[in-house]
Amino acid sequence: MIKSSFFKKPQRKRRFLQFLSEYLPPDRVHLSPEPVKTRWRTWFSVIQYHLQYMHLYSGFFQQEKSAGIAVVVAH
């Protein structure tokens, strides 16, 4: 769900970075690294990022929902 929420959505990426800047120090505000299929280390980096920021995703998507911005949940 997270990848599809940000894939080809530059405005949402900007809003997420802005949201992160409200809760994190400037040196920690960045998007998730992109995994490379043939490099296992990049997959671990992505997993570590999502674990570290998981608590912020729910707040961000709640904010998007309350602002009337469509958030589609895949089943």
C-alpha cells in the first residue's frame, strides 16, 4: 500500500516530506530509498526505513483523508 500511495504522485510526496518536517529533525526528513531488485541490501534499507517511520504513516494518511484527498486502500 505504501508504494502505491506514493508512486507517480509528486504532490503527495511533497506533502509527506512537509508532514515529516513537523515531527522530525531536518536531517531525518527524506523519502524511502528505492529498492533495487538485484541488491538485497537496498531491500533491507527500505524495510528499516518503513519500520522507523511506520508510526507517522497513519497520521499522514489520516490528515490526507480529513483534507478530502483520495487515499485508495488495496485489498
